[in-house]
Amino acid sequence: MRAFRQVVLSMVVLAAGLYVWIAHVPAAQPVLDRLGLLDLLGIEASQPDEANGENGRSDPAVRVITATVGEQAMQDRVSAIGDGRARRSVDVRSKAVGTITGVALEPGSYVEEGTEIVQLEDEAERIALEQAQIQLENARADAERARQLAARGTVSEVQLRELELALRSAQLAVRQAEFDLSRRHVEAPISGWVGIIDIEPGDRVNAQDFLVNITDRSEILVDFRVPERLIGKIAVGQPIEVRPVGGPETVLTGEVSAIDAVVDRASRTLLVQGRVPNDGDLLRAGMAFSVGMSFPGETLLSVPPLAVQWSGEGPYVWAVRDGRAAQVPVTIMRRESESVLVTSAELSAGETVVTEGVQTLREGAEVSAADGREARCRAGGRATL
């Protein structure tokens, strides 16, 4: 009796499950029809509604979030380390042998071009100049007197010529004495900053002995090297970004001032010179700089990272065309934090792609933006290599 009740209960549960399956699963009736059980169970097969699809009802549109395909310019960025030097730097040296009698300089001071900075003992040169001037006055008087006598015929042409030569020699002697005296006074050849001074009055120097260095650092020249592949792209006047290695938070803007004519065979690089204004006088010759240059490259399509999907054939995106999903293959060129740069023969800028809700999509499925939201991928940005 107990076994009979269990059999009846099992049949009731099975019948209830079969009823639920038939009533609520659209695919149940076609299966029963193929097995020939519809007539046995007394169930009338439902006819498909041509207007609503095979199952008698239309599939609802898939709710997704979309984004607009943008464009970004791929940029080739080159970084190099360069050495800085002053716009002009002169080592001032002694022009004569003598004792220093005066130094008109302070370490770290600024001097103007033509300013006297060092004076050597010049008493002997002053005496020589005075003697030469006296001789010049005598020679000028003799020559003038000879010209007057020659006009009267009392002085021969030979004598007049000798006196005129004596006058010319006296003039040259004065010039030589003035030149010797000028070499005892050293002037600044350029305007600039003076370095550390290691000379004092009383020091004796020889010709060509180093006296002081003067540096014009109103601009800093930075020498750096770039790969030879950039020969056709780099040009004089092109902007550069310069950061001192010792202070990378300082960003300066300069330009290319000169390009070498020869590629180094060992490194396959080209020497380039940049020029950076030093308005705040923060830079010094000899500093190391990090130099950056950007070159415009190919313009690529930009899509959000979530839009890129993968299949056995490679990456693709779901494009929304006429309200339906279309699978479009793409080629990834570069990944960035906010976008992925791709190329595709079947996708163009301005089209709409799906970023969220891709799990339930299939080719040709009807889609609609969830809550009307649309995420836009940034356009017109820059990507760097």
C-alpha cells in the first residue's frame, strides 16, 4: 500500500512538471510534435506568428551602453639626454708679460662688453708712447719745413722724400706704442657673467696665461642625439621640451637651432643642437638635460577599452547600425588608459559601438541605449610611441 502511494505521488509530480514544461517553454511543443505525443496528450499545436517570429513573440531589444568612435593622432616621441653649454663662453687670457696692478671684477658679477677688467703694470709703455709722440712732432715739423723749402727750390726731391719717410715712421712708432700700452689693459670681449676669479693684484702673468672666464648664458645650447630615422622629420626651429636632469619638475620650451650634417656610424644617430631661453638665469653651462621631441604620425580610430572584444579570429567591436548590432573586426595599434587605437576597413569615425551589454549580443540583434546614456570616446587627442 505504501509503495502504491509513492507511485501515485511520483506520477502526479511528473504530470505537473510536464504541464509546466509544455505551458511555459516554447520549444516543448515542437519536441512533443516530433515524438508524436501531442495528439496522445490531446494538445493542439500552436501555430507560429509570422509577424512576431518563430516562437509567436518578438525578441526584446537588448539594452546596451554605447560610445562614439573618435580619432587620435599617433605621435612619435623621442627622448634624449643632452649636455648644456652657454651661448658664448670666453676664456680671457693675458696678452703680455707683466705684473697685475688692478682687478675690476667680483666673482659671479656681470660685466659689459668693452669694460676694463684687468690692468697690468704699464709705466714703461707710457714712457715709450710719450717718446714716440715727441719724435712724431719733430718729424712733422721737419717735413713741413722741407715742403716749404722745396717750393723755393732750395731742397732736393731726395731730401724731401727722406723727411716724409721719417714722418711716416714716427707715426707708426706712435701706433706701436699705443698698441703696446693697450695690451696692458684687458677688456671684456663679450657681455656676460664672471666665474670664480683666481688672480690678485701683484700676481705676475705671462702671455696667454688664463685670467678669467666670461659666460653669456642668456641662452643655453643643448647638444643631443636623435635616431637617423628622424632625418627627414627634424628641422631647424622645431619646438623641443627640455627638463634639467637635476630638477625634472622644471619644464622649459626651446627650439632646434642647428642640425649636424653627418650621421655617426657607430651609434647611427645625428647630432642636434637645441636652444633654450634662460630668462630666469636658472640654468648653467655643463648641466644635463632631458630633451623631448614629438613628431606627428598616422591618425587612427579611438574606441573605449570595453568596446574591444575577442573571438577566435581576433579582436572586434559591436557597431550599432540601423538599430542593430554588427560585428566589425579591428586591428589594435596601441592601448592607452582611456582608449584603444585601432584600424579597420569596415569602421569609421563617428560610428556608434557598444561598450556595455555585449554579453547578450548576436549578429543582427536589435539594440537600444540603456536609459538613453551614451559614453563618448575622446577625439582629437594624441598618442605617443
